[in-house]
Amino acid sequence: MAMRVAWLKDLRLKDLAEVGGKNASLGEMIGALGAAGNDPRLLLALAEAELLCGNAREARKLARTALQRQPRDDGAFDVLASATVAIGDEALLRERLAVHLRTHEVLILSGGVSMGRFDFVPKVLAELGVQCLLHGIAQRPGKPMWFGTGEAGRAVFALPGNPVSTLVCLSRYVLPALYAAMRSTREASERIALAEALEWQPALTGFMPVAVSHDAWGRPWATPRPTNGSGDFAALAQTDGFVELPPGPASFNKGFVTRLYRW
């Protein structure tokens, strides 16, 4: 079969039939690519926040991968393919994760950890001998996060695939863990006050993106910048990080002091 990458930013209306039509689901897209003579493992790579596909939830799943090159003999990938996950191909996922578990001390994965049809990561990791220590955290965004350890203490962080969730979990858990493993004294967070009142309804720990500014006395303030969901990566462009909020429902007044995690 032919191996190629279809970048969504390059697609035009005339190309939609090739990927199953405007409203095709993830499974339908994979099927259409295979029927057209392409490798069915091939997924569409995303270079923009919104897709031509009308199914936004399925489309966001496509954003996290492009099967661009085969791994080299040492199990490493070229830069553009370093985060590739072969969603929809359980055997290929098992093969690649087995290589990386042998050659790396820490794995950071994105996507495939929820309850969807193609979310094979927890199952495959268990089959490869990685012990699950947690799967699911009472937080928003990033609830499906998975963490486990394998042979010789290898650590595996499997983050949710939606981009806001991925970045939040990376900043809140992965980077602090790596700094701690290196015995770094770097502080993962800092104290900051809210610049305006905020309502938080979910009964979950909240991670709210914020923009940081300073007043005339040089004091930092965090202004909330809510997103339109965990797929709204573009909304983070004007933010500096996120603050951690206790589970709701709750009202937080201006001046409420909490922890800021910078991107």
C-alpha cells in the first residue's frame, strides 16, 4: 500500500471524498483511506485548530498523530514523527511501545487513554508489563490521564489527546516529576491572586488558563481566560499558564490566592 501523509491544512473541498466526506467519523476516515489504496494506519495530521471535518470530537483525535515515517532501527523517530501513535492499529501500537519501553526510561504519550473505540493505550501497556498506578483524575481538563511503571522503574505518562488537556497534564504532573527525578530545586508553581471573581461549577479540581499582569506596585495578578473546551488550543495563545481551583461548585472572589503553573 502507498504510504503518505495528508495534511489537513492542504486539503481542499475536492479532497473530502478521499477521507470519507465532510462528516466522516474517525473510523470512516480510516476505512476510506484503506479503500482508496492508502495504508489504513495513515491518519490525517493537523496544522490548525479547526478541521474541514464536520465532526469536531473525532477530528480532534486526528490532531495528535501522523504516521509519517517508520522508526529507525534504534527505535527512535525523526523529529516530526517523535510523538506518533498509530491509533486504530493495536498491533502496530504494541510493536512501537515495546521498542520504546526497552530503549527509554520515561515515555510521554498523548491520546488513546479514554473509553473510545481506538483508545488501546491502557490495554497495550498492561500487556507489555506496565503496571497502572492511576487512570483518571477528578480534574478538568485532563480527567483520563494514565500513569504507570514498567520494568526497571520505567515511567509511562499517558496524557489525554485533546491539546489543552495534554498541555495542562504535562505542566501539572510530568514536568514536576521530571524535575524531582533530577533533584532539581526548581519550583513547579508560584502563588498568585485572581484579578477578578470566578465561578467554578464542576465537582472537580479545576485548571483555569490565565493571563498574568502586574499592577503599579509590581504585584502579579491572574486574569481567567476560559477556553471553549479541551480542544480549544488556540485560546491559550494569550495566556501564561493556569491556576488550580478547588472542586466546585464554588465562587472565588477577586484576590483569592492559589497556585499558578506556567506553560
